[in-house]
Amino acid sequence: MPRVDKRLDLLEFETMLLGRHMHMLNPRGRGTSEERLDRSAYVLLSRIQVQGPMSIGELREAFGLDASTLNRQTAAMLRAGVVERMPDPEGGIARKFAITAEGKRRLDAHRAENLDGLEKIMTDWDPEDVAEFAAYLSRFNRDIERLDGRPWPRG
């Protein structure tokens, strides 16, 4: 059954393109392949940076991913030296993943490249338009998180 509100069709199309275009913020030519964080490492490190050390169980709850997927992703991150395992500071049994100095450096570099890309894209935008766009994206993301039941902590 076709949708009555064609604006949702346009929104779906534009969000699909946004996901595609976000990869273009970081041209592959910058940095070495070992330096680049893949998407999953970028997202996991961002969450750990905001929330603090997290166990596999906490990551599973936060992202809705199965433990085997998270074990693969965190093993790759351990090998890359961007996280380390540590005892639970609160005395729990599960070990937690904490961001390393190298992980913070690479996350900050990746984020800086994203910001540089956004700045290039939005160079002709009025600051008010940038703020309004960011506010709409925040509202959109918070509504997704509300429906999913997994709010993202915001620092």
C-alpha cells in the first residue's frame, strides 16, 4: 500500500544518501590503513569514551548486538591497541574494555577529519542553519533511541 505522506519517501531517500555520503568525509588517501578506524571501532570507541569502560554484556545491551559479534570487534580493537581489558572498577567479575591513549588519539584524529569534512560541506551555511540542522538530527536520533530503548549518553 503506497504511503499517503510522500515526505516520508523523500526523508527515507535522503537518509539513505546521508549514510552513503558520510563515508566521503574521510577520503581513503588520508592516513595509513592501520591508522584508520573502521566504522564499528569508531562507534564503539565513541561510546566507551562517553560512558567509560564497558563489559561485553554492557556493550551488548547498549548496541543490541550479539556477544560473538562484539567479541570479534573488541578482539580486533585489542590487536590494534585502541582498547585494553581491565578489571571492573566496581569489583564485578566481568572485565571491561577501556580506551587506550592510542585509541583516544586515533578517535580524536578520526573525529577531527569528520569535522573538517563537515566544515567543507557546510562552508556556505549560516551558523543558525547549522545549529537548526544539528537540533533536528538530535531530535531524530533521540526519537530512534526512544523507540529502540537504547538511549545514547550525551556528554
